Amino acid sequence: MPQGQISEENTRISIVIPKDLKLEADKIANSDGRSLSGWIRKLITDAVNENNKGDTHK
């Protein structure tokens, strides 16, 4: 895969947050040993998994 491209199975999202919130989120992500993007991906994955726990229709 050429540099700067993401795989076919991934997608990008864009969000707008206040700068002070980004700085605080960066601190939390770094303390968890993650990039901000990796930390946000983990938060979303954990929330989706939690939501799907009780969902027997999938």
C-alpha cells in the first residue's frame, strides 16, 4: 500500500473539538501509551462492543 493511504477496510472520520479539549485528550492518550487517534479508536471500539453485548439480533 502506498504511503499516506489507508487500507480498503478502513475509513477516516473528521471531528471538530475545542483546542483545550484536544490538549487534555492528548495527555490522557499519551498516559495510556497511545496516539490521540489510537485512543479515540479504542474508545469507539469499547463503546460498540459494550453496546453489542446485550444485542442478540446480530
